[in-house]
Amino acid sequence: MGKKLLIAVLLLVSSFASVQAQTANKGSKAEIADPDNLAKDYFSQIMGVAVSATSNIKLYQFIYDWIGTPYKLGGGSKSGVDCSGFANQLYNKVFNTVIANNSRNIFNMVNPIDKEELREGDLVFFKINSSAISHIGVYIGANKFAHASSSRGVMISNLNEPYWRKYYYKGGRLLQSIQDQLDDN
């Protein structure tokens, strides 16, 4: 937890210094930075993805808050969580959506999509040493995804890393019928 705090402080100081430099270059009164833009810059640096004006800051905040949560098979809380429990909690808290709580059942709730079509918030599925789906993560952009790793807990990984490239199965976006139900509520 100390390392996480140190990184957060360094990034905050860096963002502040950047804002000061920008206002100094304008040669006018110091302007107050937009907190949403600071949050986007902060998460862009931490997550290694370009958080844009259309990005879901709530998604990035949720992931940041859970990074480092230990792995626990069948878990679904900050005291311990597995990959599907993490995806389930994320969809519940960020998108107000209830999804199944195992990767194979969640896959039945999505339209499979190609890797090139992935958007932030889409789900990514893996078949690790198995013919069945055995792992799930949430795509955040720039080929990165958040997931609960059995060895390192909640973390961010890159789909292009050899391990993940080897076991990647498909991306998925919630079926339109499920999205329509959400929009009606």
C-alpha cells in the first residue's frame, strides 16, 4: 500500500507542476485547473492509457481503488476477489449492471467482438490451459485490461504480453437486450 501511495503522490505533484508550468506560459492570471481534466491526466499516467473527454472516470477510479486487492477464489470483496468477482463488482458499481459471477456464464451475456473492436469497459476472455473460458478482465484501452490475477491480485496487464496473447480467446460486449434493459431502468 505504501508504494501505491508514493506513486499517487508523485503523480499528483507531477500533475500540479504541469498545471503550474502551463499557467506560467500563458503569462496571465493563474487559472484554476479543471478537476475532471486533472483526474483524466492522473488516470492516464497511472493506467498507461489515454483517458479522453469521453472516458468513464468512474471506471478508472474503481479500478484504481481495487488495484492490489488480493486474489481469493470465489471472492467478491476488497478482502479478496477472483477474476469474475472483480468483473461482477466493477459492472455493478460502475455501470449499475448485474452480470453473472463466473467467466463462462458472463461470456453467455455478451456479443463476441474482435480484439480490434474493443472499447473501454468491454470484457476480455481467456482460455488458460483449458478448452473452456477460465479467466476474464475488463478492457481499459491501449491494449490494457484490469483483472484479478491469481498470483498478484487486482492489476493491469497488456493483451500484447506473450502470456496474455497466448491465452486470449475473445472480447465481448454486453448483448443489446441487456443494454436496453439497463437503459430502461
